[in-house]
Amino acid sequence: MLVIKVGGRKGLDYDAVCADVAKVFQGGQQLILVHGGSYQTNVVAQQLGHPPQFVTSVSGYVSRRTDRRTLEIFEMVYCGKMNKSIVESLQKHGVNAVGLSGIDGRLLEGKRKSAIKVVIDGRKRVLRDDYTGTVVQVNTELLHLLLSAGYLPVISPLAISFESEAMNVDGDRAAAAIASHMNAEQLIILSNVPGLLREFPDESTLIRHIPAAQVEKYMSYAEGRMKKKVMGAAEAVQQGVGRVVFADARVADPVRSALSGNGTVIE
Amino acid sequence: MLVIKVGGRKGLDYDAVCADVAKVFQGGQQLILVHGGSYQTNVVAQQLGHPPQFVTSVSGYVSRRTDRRTLEIFEMVYCGKMNKSIVESLQKHGVNAVGLSGIDGRLLEGKRKSAIKVVIDGRKRVLRDDYTGTVVQVNTELLHLLLSAGYLPVISPLAISFESEAMNVDGDRAAAAIASHMNAEQLIILSNVPGLLREFPDESTLIRHIPAAQVEKYMSYAEGRMKKKVMGAAEAVQQGVGRVVFADARVADPVRSALSGNGTVIE
């Protein structure tokens, strides 16, 4: 079992990624695709007059401020625009993909953060009307049901709270949760950087290998959004995923490139 | 097997419909829910600066002009906003719903209209860049897979063409195709009118019963959007669905009200 996360930053060529995902899937590899959509969410939120806001937690992690209106925009972009265009592209490449969000069939179930402690303009504040959370359970039965019937699941990183509220969850950590609950051998996290960089943004300082036991030590090299990727990787290897690769979505055949060891390999 | 279509016009209380759908499903009735979203699509299209356009075919049917940008907005509203809020509501009511579009798993496959003959300002024109079509095949295996595992499928009326392009399809006719391919005993079409009216919009002129063999004769009473509902009903009964009911989504317990015979019953 292989889990692939493809990021949602500006300028990624999803059709090229889907073409390569299709080749790997058609080669007989069972796989699950998780996608991002943050850039498009920002664009649409701006167009709809509800501009994106980001908050930094007291521990230094950046996340999207998700009031109910933002959650709705997030659903439109992730489950509508992104998910369906990826499913359509995979179908064009001959793969019978099925798009789901974590809300569907309680695929990703977790804990909504009842209060988020953030720092705004240097001052601590507590947000209580935020629809974000973390994944605790994965409905592996639903995924196995679809995989056994030959479908490729394409998952939007929303989740459902234990109280049945839709929530925004981090895509990298959702992919890590899926990989560990599905006992995947490997998790590939594709984005618009070649991997973890010792001196961001200098791509020549790519870290090629991290021993699984030392992932957390490397957290200090992670800038901004990369922090959640490293956190997801740490969670995945701790929970038994054999190998996590941070790799470049912009190269030719990005999935097979990552499988062959290009990028930052954690194992 | 029961198929329910709930319309997408202004002012429908989806949460009330979902509460009733949940009661019927929890009573042991296998069912599939198909939803609309035209009003919200108009609102979002307007907000995004790509206002909705409607065209009238030479045979008098009104449909949404669907260029590629409209298709994307349609996906955002139907698969994102509408579908996920319905799934969330059903989950709150204790039903393990799974939202899908007709693109997913090639659930609804059909023929894209390569050219649409329309009348604009009294003159005939041919549109060639439209992403609309009609459903020909239904992936009943995928629906049975989910139903057997206890899930309630919630379907957005998009379809995939035989050439793997996403398309907008009419929701009422998609529901009719699902009902006939799934050998449903009954199809309930809920909207913001009490049924087919002899003198639209006078609700006291409700037509209570139409013999299956005579549906097409009643087409003359159908105004605007109602035409596709009557066409869908005619297709469903011709293909073996025992009973089609046009009923009011705005009443208390709308599904059980329709099941008990309120509305326009075709059988």
C-alpha cells in the first residue's frame, strides 16, 4: 500500500502528477491519493470577499483560520474544484478514481479543537469558533472496500468531529494518519520543493536522508508549511510506515522519481 | 429501493429534509439521495463574476449554459457546498452518508452533447463548447457496494462522458436514471411546489394522480423546470420504476408525506 499526498501550492501541474499516479496504479500498486488546495482556496476566498487569514499557534505552527464561512469555501475548493478535477484527470488516464472527503463515511474522524491558542500581533488570543481539528480514526473498511473493487480513492483533507461537525484538517498529517492506519509501506509527500532543505530556500542544501528515529531533530530545518510535513512524517514512521519521502511534484514522473529515492527519504 | 431527489431552489430547508431521510433510512429502507443546487450555483457564479446564463433548446427545454468555467463553479457548489453540507447533516442525524458525484467511479456515464441547438433572441444558434449531457449508464455495482456496507449514497448530478469529460446533467433525469437502473420501487422528487399543477402557480390545482401510461400527455401542464421532472418521471416509469411522486419539500416530514401519497403520484 502506497499513500501519496500532492500539495496545493501555486503552479503545480496536477495533470502531470495524475498521469504518473495512473502509471504506478496500473502497474499493480494499490494506492490512495490525498490532495491539497490551499492556493486555490486563497484565490476563491478572495474572489468571494472573504479573504484568507492565517494564524500562528503559540507553538509556532501556521494554520488557516477556519470560521464557518471559510469551511464552506474550503469544501467548495477542495471537494469540488480540486477533487473533481483530479478524479476527472485520473479517469482520462484510464483509472477509475473515486473522490471522497474525510466527512464521507466518517472516513477521517477526529477531535475538533474547542479552543486554539494563537499569537496575533505578539499577543496571545484564544479562538473558539474555529472548525479545525486532528484526525484520530480512519475508516479503513471503507478504503479497503473501494480498493478491493479496483477503485483509486482520492481524498480531500476534511474530517468529521466526534460530534459530527465538518472540520478542516492538515493534509500532510491526514495523509500520515491514512498511511499508518492502512499499514502503508510508504508515504510520498509531493510539493513544490525538492524536499527538506538545510538552508531554505537554497535547493542545493537538500537533506537526502533522515534516519526514522531522528526525524524530530530535523524539525529545526523546517520553515513554515514544511513543519507540518515533518510532523506528519514523524507521526507516520512512529506508527509503522516504513518510509516517508518528501519529493518534488514539479519534476518529470514525480511519483516514480520519489519511489526511486529522489527527495528527502526518511526510513 | 427508494431514490429521493431533493431540489436546489431557494429557501429549501435541507436539514429538515435530511432529518426525515434519516428516519426513513433508519427504519430499514435502502435509499439513495440525489440533490440539486441551482439556486446556490447562481449565487456563487454571480459572486465570482461569471453570472449564470440559461438557454432554451429548440424543443423548449431550459438548461444552464455550461462553459468550462461554469462547470468548475457547478462542481464547487454541487460537490463541495451542497453535497458536503447534506452529508454532514445526515451524519448529525446518525446516518453514515457518503457523498459522490457521477464522475466518481464513473457512477453516471453518458453522452456529452457535442452541439446544442438553442434559441437566443428568437434566432437559432448552435453551441459547441458546452459541458452538458445525458446519463446512459449507471455504475450500480458501486452503489450496491456502498449500500450493502450500510452507507447512504448522496449523489451530485454531474456525469462523466464516454470520453471522460466531466459534464453537468439534469438532476431530475439523473435521479430517474438511477432509480430505473437500480430497479427502485419508487422515486420521490421533492421541490418547492406541491406537485404538478393544472394551472401553475395556483397550488389548489394540484394534479393528484397520473396513470403511468399517460405521463407524456401531462407534459403540457409543466412550466419551466417542471418539464424535466415530468420527462424524468416518464423515463422512470417506462423503465420499470413502479411509482414516481412529485412532492413538496417544504412540509413537515416531506419524505414520509410523499410516501403516504401526498403530491402528484404517477403509477
